[in-house]
Amino acid sequence: MQQLITPVKQPVRNHIFHEITRSLCTECRRVVDAQVLIRDGAVYLRKRCPEHGWHEALVSSDAGWHLNSLKTHFFLVQVHGFMDEHTFDLKRLMKCCIHQLLPDGRAVPFCAYNNLGYREQVKQEQKMLP
Ligand SMILES: [Zn+2]
């Protein structure tokens, strides 16, 4: 019998891929894709900027504790001055370093998300989903 599919030998990796997330390039602060990897019992964040290449950082030296803490101890506190139509400041918007990821993958400044119609756009698009 003729074999139609040629098996591809995958390289053996020394890590477990846990999840994909988004992060900032440590050099240019651009939002980039990042991978959360588990290697030798520790958790690493590996990201790649098209301009500055690969960066890897240790997130936790104890993968078990880290994964468990995501389920039981994770709580995000974010303090941010909100702008509205009366306090809108374009210079401040241009310096906004917190981004909101839209369902289509775009990252918009958090300040723009709340002021320039992105929030309403996302809500409208989600209503159209089945
Ligand atoms: Zn960069």
C-alpha cells in the first residue's frame, strides 16, 4: 500500500507550551505575541518583536505554584485615570501604555477604547455573533 503522507519528524523541545498571550517588547513597548512556557519546573515568557527579536524572561521559579495561583490567587488591580468627552486629551491618549485587545486582534489604547467608540463597536459586533 502506498503511503500518502510523509511523516515529519518534529524536533524534541525542552519545554511545555502552556498558553499564548500578549506582552510588550522590552525595547520598543510594542504589543507582541508571547508564549508561556514551562521548562525545568519553572515558567517562562517568551516573546518576539519583529524589530528586536526574541526575549525570554523567568515568570516563576515554581511552575506548580504558578499554575495553581492562576486558579486561586490571581486578582488584577488597575488604577487608571479615565478620560471622558470633557477631559479628553490627545497627548495623554498618545502616551497611553495600557492597551485593550479587540476580538479581531487589534490593540487600541485603553483611553481610546472608552472614548472613541471602540467599546460600543465591540458590543455591537458581539451582539451579531450567533
Ligand atoms: Zn521591539
